[in-house]
Amino acid sequence: MTDQLTVPVGARASAGDTVSHPTPAPAGPRRPSPPPYVVGPGLGERLGRRVMAGKDAGTQVSVTPLTGGVLATVPSSTTDDVRAAYALARAAQPAWAQTPVGERAAILLRLHDLILDHQNELLDLIQLESGKARRHAFDEVLDVAGVCRHYARKANDYLARRRHLGAIPVLSQSVELRHPKGVVGIVAPWNYPLSMSLTDALPALVAGNAVVLRPDEKAVLTALRSIELLDEAGLPPDVLQVVLGDGPHIGAAVLEQADYVMFTGSTPTGRKVATDAAARLVGASLELGGKNAMYVADDANLKKAAECAERAVFSSAGQLCISVERLVLHEAIADEFLTHFLGRVESMKLGPELAWGNDMGSLISPEQLARVQAHVEDARSKGATVLAGGKALPDLGPYFYAPTVLDGVTDQMMCRDGETFGPVVSVYRVSSDQEAVALANDTAYGLNAAVWTRNIPRGRRVAAQIRCGTVNVNEGYAAAWASNGSPMGGMGQSGIGRRHGAEGILKYTESQNVTVQHVTGFGIPKGVPEKAWATAMSGSMRLMKKVGLS
Ligand code: NAD
């Protein structure tokens, strides 16, 4: 199998890239399209060396959804390899945990720069592996840089020992310590190959854990190249182990040996992962699906809301857990908003080029295409109106699907409550904020939501009533997602636990309460009658309440 691929291109590679573009694509038909784009022969072999793969390991091929062509061949780990990865990670972890937090954090600052410096190469790999448009790939570069910076700057504070008021003020001196969990097992999904492979591992590492990571099979090249950069940034050997393989076997093997489980994927798989973790009494963070709503109120800036809706619905062709699949429109502005929105949707530029300028790329796989088609055909057959799109675009690539807007969706249709995870949005009309909140909350999920209004206090009020882990006011998803100091994650069926902020690192630690007792203990002092002691203790409780002690 050769590590070679031909797809249309228009971007340039920079020095040091592992991929090359001979010349920009000439104008003309978009597919089939010259010139050749080459993932250098040997890329798979080089990156594959970072994978834990023993003598019994097999191989897996990495394929691009843009053409269906083979990108590279990489090793495929066995369950024995997963065990070996844990053994090395466990051996390396104590020394890593002894490394000062500042030194651990400095690696993230170096990675921050390396990711930005190598962005062209990473953007190519992300596009090739996921099929998404370059601007959506760039979201991942920004995300990783933002997470690096945040935890590099804040880890020391998050992990610092904290003094608390002791049981007996002054005499009980209580300190909370944070210890790493040990080895964190991470199963990452395919939809954000760079972000999802790195951003959950980084806080785990800075907290002093070792990590065993299983990136998705559709994200291996991006994941392995970014891990090469993490190594270059100074991560010591063995602290981060990588295994490759499918979810049900290798992914499950990673999670079942973990001291803490970090899983991102669908709700059904998440439920199984949580059950297994609960049986072992280890903690788990689950980032799962969503059926996210954007409410456009009657006082919203409709042009800006329409621009935002385009991004929020169609980023990564809707294969984004926090993307908007329900547009909830105040009836007073619904028609005017739709004029703006549909105008934008109809003029979106789609294409497979590894270049800036496209508004949307491809779906990632035949399974994703089939899922999107099933949702749209089901809705159409049950009476929904297709306001835009509603068809595959095979002329652009095997899994391209048109940006699609549905109206008249009812609860008999699959796309009413089920996550489509594709470029499909349904339109609903409401007559009040209250109705909008009820509709937004009428889902088992609770991941992300958006509210558009010129009245910020109104936006905050509505946001606080929506049962979602993140709510954006006057943005669709990016504002809350990229605010790395605030927690992000799902309520309801959208998950357990949070990434980002304090919760995003403290979940990878065990808290410990060390309290030193001075002078007098808790026993009844010798010679003091029990009743007198109880009266004195009650008095001290009342005094503490009076002076405001907690
Ligand atoms: P999926 O649950 O089928 O697979 C997700 C990942 O889990 C894959 O990498 C898969 O290989 C792995 N996996 C499968 N079975 C496993 C098992 N038994 N043990 C361990 N790992 C296993 O989901 P999918 O359809 O591939 O991904 C899309 C879903 O992921 C959507 O529901 C989307 O919303 C969700 N997602 C959520 C977030 C988030 O941050 N909340 C981010 C990305 C994707």
C-alpha cells in the first residue's frame, strides 16, 4: 500500500511540512481536479513509530473522505499493546508528578507556539482526515492554542494547596491537596481530530498524570503529528502513550485500565463506558451528543444572527457536538430572519480544496452520509418542507451533502429529537421567550444553546433558564467554547463532567484533606463533666455562627 493520495488543492505547505502541494489548482471543474497532493511516502511509517504496537500488531489504513483515497498506513495496536502502554505510563508517572507544575506547564506554552508555527501542515492533515473546510479546521488550531495557554498560565493556581477553616478555628489547621489520579485513559472521537486528540490530554498531563490515548481511527495522522509536536515541546518519554485501534476493543481496553476515564462520543456508547467505570469505582468524564437550539428573539440583529446561524449550523458540516440543529424563531421576525439565512445558505461555497475560501466541506464517512440522508428523507416523507438543500453532492466528493434547512418538522420525525450530526437544521416558530425556553429544553440532551437579542439582560435571563452546559448570547457556539476559563460540558444525556476551567483539570486529581490538630483534641478533657463539655461546645458553635465563621 503506498502512502500517496491525489486530491485537489490550492494551499501551500510551509518549510518543515510533511505534506506538499506542487502547485495551486487551476480554475476549472472542481472534480476530478489536478494537481496531485502528496502525503509523503513514509509519513505513516514515521508517525507510526509513536504508536505502542508490538510484534503482533496489525496495520490500519488512513483514508481521506475527500476522495476515498488512502493517505497512509499505520500500526494497529492489540490489547497486549494497551497493557504494555499502561505499564510504561505507570512507571513514568511518579517522576512526572514530582516535576514542578511550572515545568510541566512550560511544555504547554512551547506547544502553543509549535501548533501555531505548524498550522498549515496541521490544517492540511485535519482537512484530509475529516473532509472539513479549512476555516473549520482552523477552529481546532485556535482551540488547542487557547487550551495550552489557559492551563499553562493557570495550572499552578488550580492545583495549589488551599487552606480551609478547621473544625476548631486556629487549633485545627486544614489544607486541601491535589494529587494526580495516576494514568488517565482517553478515547477521542473523529470529528475534531486535532482538538479532541489533545485538549483533554493536556490538563491531565499538567496535573501530573500519565495518559494512554486512543485517538479515533479517522484522526490518526493529525493526532500523531500533534503528539510529535508535544514531544518536541519537551514532554518526557513514556508519559503519554498512544494506541490505535477500534472503539469496542482497543478503546474499551484503554478505558478499562484507566484510573480516570475521559470519553467523548455518542450518548449510547457513553452510557456503556459510564457503566463500566462505575463498576470499577473510577471517575469518568463523558462528553456526549446534543440537540442544540438557537433562539432568535424579536429584537435580535437579524443579519448578524443569520451569519452566526450559518456558522453554528454548518461548521464541520454539522459534525460538531455543539452545532445548532434547531432554529427557534420568534414569529415576529421569523420570515425576515429566514430571508437572510436562506440567502446565505443558498450562496455557500462548498468544495474539497485544501485552501481557504470554502464555507463547508464534506461529511467524514459513508455512515455519516447515510445518517444524514436517513434523517432528511424521513422528514420529507412525513411532510416536512425542504427550504434548502436536501441532497447529496457527489460531484464534489463521495460524502458531500448540501446545507439543508427543514420546516414543518414534527415529533414523528427522526430529526425532531435525534441528533443528526450533519448539515441539517429544523426551523420552529414561537411567540414568547417562555415558549422558546420550553422548546429549547424539550430534549433529553443539554449540551449547548444560543440566544440572539439586543437586550443583554433579557439574553442572560433566557440563557439561565435553558438546561444546557453552555449557552451563548449573541453567538452560536464559539464564545462559550473558546472561553477556556469557564467550564464546558453537558447536562442531561449530554454527559457528565466538564472540560475547561478549574473543573477541566481538577477532575484529573484526587483531593486530599490534611488537617493538623494543635493543643487540644476532640476528646472530653480529663476531669471535665460530660454535660459541661457539651454545653461549652454548644456555646462555641453559637459563637462561631455569630461571628460569621463557616
Ligand atoms: P460513537 O459513540 O460511536 O464513537 C465515539 C468514539 O468512541 C469513537 O472514537 C469510537 O471508536 C469509540 N468507541 C466506540 N465504542 C467504544 C467502546 N465500547 N469503548 C470505548 N470507545 C468506544 O460516536 P460517533 O457517532 O462516532 O461520534 C459522534 C458522536 O460523538 C455524536 O453524538 C457527537 O455529539 C459526540 N461528540 C460529542 C462531543 C462533546 O464534546 N460533547 C465531541 C465530539 C463528538
